[in-house]
Amino acid sequence: MKKLHYTLLIALLFALNSCSVYNFTGTGKIDAKTFQVNFFQNNADLIEPGIDRTFTLALQDIIQNQTNLNLVKTGGDLTYEGEIVDYRISPMTATADQKASQNRLKIRVNVRFTNKNKEVDNFEKTFEFYYDYPATQQLGGATLSNALKEIFDRITQDIFNESLAKW
């Protein structure tokens, strides 16, 4: 009976020990305590007011929600900076009478990631995603809000995965 207790105790210790290196976001151990997200300026040819601030806040939120890192204004162990380089609306599909039936909003963001503690992780990369919507709708109000949320959710998750989860 004691042998069974020792076996269960050892199995429990191994199970708890392995959880200290991995978490549910897939980041593993992060060699940092702080991060900063500098303002992502909108340098796209077509300017949509406010998306620069919305994107910057979305990136801060995903890192805060999926890690235990502290957000700082300057001197972070991890630094995210860059710019929105493209904001484009394009017709995607046409009807029989040569009118657009669906449009696509595509946003591309250039990101520079710096890890003070592990320079091999540094990168500069472009991330992009899109949102399709009916051509009968104007890109404003709820349609724009939904589009930005979907696009920024995907781009910020891709940035998170590239910089911290290593997927």
C-alpha cells in the first residue's frame, strides 16, 4: 500500500513540475518581466482616423491578457514598435452586371520586436489580415468596428505567437 502512495506522489510531483514551464497560451518560460508597446503610427496611403490608437491598445491588451508581463512606458525588456503600412479596400467578387458584390478591407502592419535579454529573438516582420463585407454596405459604423476587431484580433495574435509563443 505504501508503494502505491509513493508512486502516486511521484506522479503528482512530475505533473506539477511540468506545468511550471508551459502555460495555456503556449509561451513557455519568458525571459522578461516588462514589455512596452510604442505607438503604431498610421503611414498607409488611405487614412482611417483612430486605427493607430486602436491597434496599439489591442496589442497591449493581448500581451497583458496572455502573459504575466508588466506594461511599462519606457525601458521594457520586450519592445514592440512599428507602423500601419497599408489600409486598402478592394472589390473582391462581381455580379453579372459588372458591379462589386463583395469588398475586402486589408490592413498590413510592420512590426519591430526587440528582446533585450535574448537578442536572437529580435525580428522585423510584416503582418496582415483582411475582412470581407457586402458591397451594399458602407465601411463605417458597426461594419468598420467588426472589421477592425476581426483584423486586429488576428494580427495581434500572430504577433504574439511570433514574438512569445514561437509558433
